[in-house]
Amino acid sequence: MIHNLEYDNILSIDSSLDHNIIAILYNNTIHYQINECNKQHEKNILTMIHVLLIKNKLKINNFKIISFTIGPGSFTGIRLSTSIAQGLSIPNNIHLIGISTLKILAEQTWRLYKFDKIIVCNIANKKNIYWGQYIKKNNYWVGSEISLTIDIAYQKINSLTEIWYMVGSGHIYFKNIKNQFLRIIRINTPYAEDMITLTRIEAKKKNFLLLENIHLNYLNNPIY
């Protein structure tokens, strides 16, 4: 982690996948709550934030940064985390940082295994997947995020000529594929610690968002 007090007061909100995850970093300590939401992200997310703040005797204005997931993932969940982050940041003059859902899983894989070539593959629907392919360079994930049909993803996997590690819910489509360069690791759920780490990296680079420059990553148009 980046140890700098300027970036130590962070509230992170993730409601892009199957769980609501709320995390805070305060005085270099991470606290978090995670709840499975069954596509009903709006039911408990505000309560989760409130409980976490009360439990740690904090208020919103104690934070210097609010980060939130910008997708890809659940349309409703992405909009929800964005709206809450905006609503909390405006009256309290708090910096905003958007974090890729897929990069959180890549960062988790790096934290656990130190693999630096990661394919994150999440299920979008029955025919399509969200695909992020990254290489870690200078502590930063470099790569692209696209929406693919499963058939196109098969083609991309079969064309691999170096070892890549795949994580995410979409790995179930490729567990029987025969390519010596694909290694599957069963990591599906983002961790609060990894979102906080990515937030601190973006904060160090001063990659703060203005309200008018927030672009959500729905990846609605799959490549066929």
C-alpha cells in the first residue's frame, strides 16, 4: 500500500456485482461490510454506510476521498454507487475517484499471487462476457476492457502465446479449454482491501473526477 496520510481517509462504495461492499480507510486501518444483495442493491447500501460510520465513530466529512465502482456490472448497481458517491461528495467537498470493477479482481489476484498478466472475465448475460486484459506496469494496471460474445472470447484464448491468469465469474465457460497458456484461478468476488489499494494509487496520481466528467462503463455493445 501507499503510506501517505493525504490518502488515508477514504470511503469506498461497490455495488456493481452480486454484493454491496462498503469500505473505509481511516488512520491506515481498513474496515468494511459486505452483503449479498440478490439484484436488490438499493435495499441496504445506505444502512451499511451508516452502520460502518457509527461503529467507527466517524462522519462523512472525516473523509478526503470517496471512490466508487464505475462498472462494468449491474446497470442499477453502478448507477446506485455513483449517485450515492456524488450525493455525499458535493456538500462535503470530497474528492471522487472511479474504479473499474474488473481491475479490483485483477488487483486481488496480484495481492494473493503476484501474477502480473491477468484476464478478468465476468458474466454479462447468457451470451456475453465482460473482458478485461491487463499487465501490471509500475504498480498500475494497463490494458483494455470490452464486451465479448463467448465465441469471440474462445478465439482470444486460443490465440494466447504467453501465460495469462483468468479470474472472474466467466471462467466457467472456459474451464475445459485446452490451451497451455491459460491458467484459471477461482476469484469471483471483489475485496474491499483491493478497491482501497486502487483508490490510493489513483489518488497519488491525482486522478480525481469532476462531476461533469464521470463516465460509467456499461460495456453495452458486445463484439461479435
